[in-house]
Amino acid sequence: MKRSVLPGMLLACCFLTAIPALAHHSFAAEYDQNKPVTFKGVVTKLDWMNPHVYFYVDTADKEGKVVHWACEAGNPNALARRGWKKNSLKAGDEITVQGFQAKDGTLTMNARSITLADGSKVFAASSEDGGPLN
């Protein structure tokens, strides 16, 4: 009796499509809800890619020295659903960012909200990852 290959192929497809979901990290795995961060700075770069959009901001630390923050936002689809476009943030834009610092103490943050120079506020589409809401 011949066996059908179809069930095995369906099982393999289901497994392969689940791999990206397993790779996604939770907020608590990387960021510390007890380390809120707010700063004003200038966008230097924007990486619009999966699984998260990153933007980079230069700001001054307490001593006035320029430091470079990496800010994680949501995925491109979540940002697009909230009205973002690839040019919503551009190098040279002055912004204020609120979020939470990485557990490892690096200048990496999970951005929760961004206030543009004109005072309009946008959300970084990362509130559904298990982290605290602003």
C-alpha cells in the first residue's frame, strides 16, 4: 500500500512557518522595565527591516558628551498600520524618545513613544510585546 506524501509535506510546512515565531524575543528577555529612559536628540539613521525597525539617536549624556542610542521600535507592518512610512523619521530630525533600557546596560532601548519637534507624538508599536505601557 502506498502512503501519501502530502501529510508529511504539510507537517514540514507548518514547522518551517513556526520558526520565525519562535525566534522573536519578549520585552522581558532583553529590556528592563525598571530602567525607564527619556532623552532628546537627533536621528542619525533608520533601519526599516524585520523583525524590528531600529533608529539611532545622538544625544548628550549628563556630562554633555555625545552618546549614540540604538532604539528598537515595532516591526515594519505594525508601524505601517499606525501610519508610519519609511520617511516618518529621517536623519537630522530632532525627537524626544521614551522607553526602557536594555538589561545589559548598553545604550540600547525599547522605544515606546517618540515626540517630533513639532510636538506631535507617535508610538513605536512595541506595546504588545509583554513590556509595560507608557
